[in-house]
Amino acid sequence: MNTTLHRKTDNKMLAGICATIAERTNLDLNVTRLAVAGVSVVGATVGIGFAIPVLYVLGWILIPAQDQDASIAQRWFDKPQVQDAMNATAEALKKPLNKKEQ
């Protein structure tokens, strides 16, 4: 088994997160999908809210697809516009706050 974590691009319905979980745990793909859906519904009814859907979306954003080297988040943060905005924010945070003279 490959030790590098990548989202599966084959047998996916949305992002390939369930296909990845099924492959890495040697479970049936349909059982994995039903378990994720069931835990999401039960979690929403007992008060833990949307934890599973949020984790699913985070996995989609943070785990690179099988045929790609970088995740969606990595590709987004590598854009020059985002780098410029992050640098400007870092510089603004380094400046001391101007306090009113008393």
C-alpha cells in the first residue's frame, strides 16, 4: 500500500474522500459511504452538528488528488496574489499600534 495520502480520483462521487478511506482501511466502498452518511445524520441529530461534513470538506481541500502533487489549498496559497496579500498582512501586523497621546 502506498504510504502517501492522496484522494482517489476513480470510484469517487464527490471528492474521493470515502474512496480513499475505503482503500486505506480495506473496507467496502459502499459500506464506507453509508457509514459516513449515517454518522453525519446521527451527529446532526445528537448535537455535534456538522462535524463530518466539515471534516469531509477539509479533507477535500487539504489532501491532494491522486494525480496531483499539491492540494487545493497548496495551489491557492502558491498564487502570487495570495502571497502578496499574506506579505502585506504580515508587514501590517509587525507595525506597532498607534496609541493616542495623553
